[in-house]
Amino acid sequence: MNNIHVLKPMRFSEEKVLEDACDWIAKIDRGLSKSETSQFQAWLYEKPAHLTQMLKTAKMWDKMDDLERLSDIFPQNQVKRKKSSIVWGSLAASLILAFTLTFYNVADLFNTNHNVIAIKPIESTYQTKTGEIDTITLPDDSVLVLNTNTIVHMKYTNNVRVLELQQGEIHIDVAHDKSRPLSVLANGKMMQAVGTSFNVEVTKKLVELIVTEGKVLVENKSTNQFKADLANHKIKLPKSSLAVSKGEKVDLDIDKKSTVTKEVVKLAPIDIITSLSWQERKLIFRGETLAYVVDEIGRYTDLKIELDNDEKLKKTNVIGVFKTGDVTELLAEFKKHFNITHKKTSNNKIKLYFAS
């Protein structure tokens, strides 16, 4: 008997669309042939969901510029909306630039010595509750996304941009500033970038880094060591540091004695999208065990879900897409497709088991 269960056939179809979109992103990245361009256009016109998913995937994979160059093969109504947004975006950018130049010209009138005014350190702590996902624009216009149950301390000065990830998971789209690299500290590991996009998750055993754009340098470094380096004006990590590039992942042990010379793994686009689907408030499972699924779902709810002491139950494989924290729907799908039911064992705890 097949031990792999698919929750809702329609969701399996959504998974297929997502996988196809990721495949097209990979092909676009290396360049489409004439025949592939025709196939891509046919795929886009086949179903509205294809275009919608392609735009979402490109945004997450930071490939909107590539799609812009292919805009002539997109459905025309979408192209018109795209061009309109580009015109308004350009106009807005021009107005912002004009305002910025005016501001600095006025500022010069009051700064007769033309000295650079030191920026006061900016500090703040950001936190999400269980099940909450939040997006924050930082002082330098970097975009920080916090996953469930996450705590981040931010400190910006004239010389450094520092995020200390105390628990949880973040994705950071780093505003480019070569003179002031952004550093993420997490459980004795330091990740530094100038202008990239990457994801960092802290667990009990490791720090996981996934880079979606650019390159990130990694070193062992405690918070105290980092502060000492700052006092000695050692801001940038050496070029000999472990380098993790776009589309790559590395798992770093939190053991203080371990080094950062870990294996860097190249990820397929579908793996990147799956790992970062939490930003869309979705969880994608592609055959993981029920034990793993329950642990992941549990990150987004205060309800504690336990499994009956049954190895077959624990090793049941699951394929599906779920909304983060939607336990009610999850339980309904388990009962319908797996013959798995549940019972309440306390006010905030349930146990799953095979129905007799």
C-alpha cells in the first residue's frame, strides 16, 4: 500500500504549477531558446493561475527584471498594467530624487563647514508572536521579514548595520551600502553582506542560511567578539571567510568548537520556494513525514499536536499546501484522506491517531 498521501487533488495541481514556474525561472536564468520562448508563452496563456504563480515566484526569486525583458510575450492586459506601473514608478522615483536633492541643497545652507554630521545610533527590537509574520522596513530601506515566534535586535551606526537574531527565522533584503556592510549575528555565527537577499533560521541544533541573491560571508563570531572587533575598527569579514552564493544553503552547527567549513549545498528553485513559502503564509510539503509536518505546523499555533506512539503514523508521507496556523483545515484533511482522527487531551493539546 502506498504510504504517500496527497491532501486535496487541487492542491497537488497548485504544487505542479509552482514546480513548473520554478523550472521556467531556472530556464530564464540561463536564457530561453526560441522554442522554449514559444513554450513559455503557451504555458502563460494556458491558465490564469500560471501567470499569477509566475509573478509570485519571480518576486520571491528576485527575477522580476528578467520577466520585464520578456514582457512582450505576456498576456497583453497584464503587459499594460505592467507598463503603467513602470511609468508611475519612474515618475515617483523622479519626484523622490528631486525632493532629496532639494533637501540636501537646503541642508548645505545650514552647514557652512560642509562637515558630515554623525548619525546617532539607532536601536530597536522587533518581535513576532506565535503564528504572526511581520514585514519591517529598516532605516536604510532594507526589508526585514520576521517569521513566527522571532526576536531580532537591530542597531545601526555610521559604520555598521547589525541584526542580532535571538530566536526564530528572518528573511532580509539588504539595501546596498558597500561602506557599511550588514551583519546578522545568530548563535555564535556571523553572516555579512553588502547588498543581497538571504534567509536565516535558528534552531536548537544549527543556524540555517539560504542565499537568494548575491553572496554572503560567514564566520564564527560571538556577540562579544563582534563588539571587540568593532572597538578595533574590524568591521568587514575577510575575503577568506566561507562564501555562500545565490541559490545555495549551508547548515552551521551551533557548537562553539565547530568551524564554519561546512558543506555548501546548491538548491533547486523549487527547494528555495518551498523553504521560503512561509513569507506567503503557506507551508508546502513534498513528501515529508507526518512527524515533520506536525512539527512545522506546530511553529504557527499555540495548540500542541502530538502523535500516537505508532511508527506507521509517524512515517506517513504528506504532499500538500497549507495556510500557516490553519489547524482546523489540517485536521479535516487528515480525517478525510488519511483516516487519522484526533482527541483533545487538555485545553491546548490534541493527539492524532489512526481511526479504528
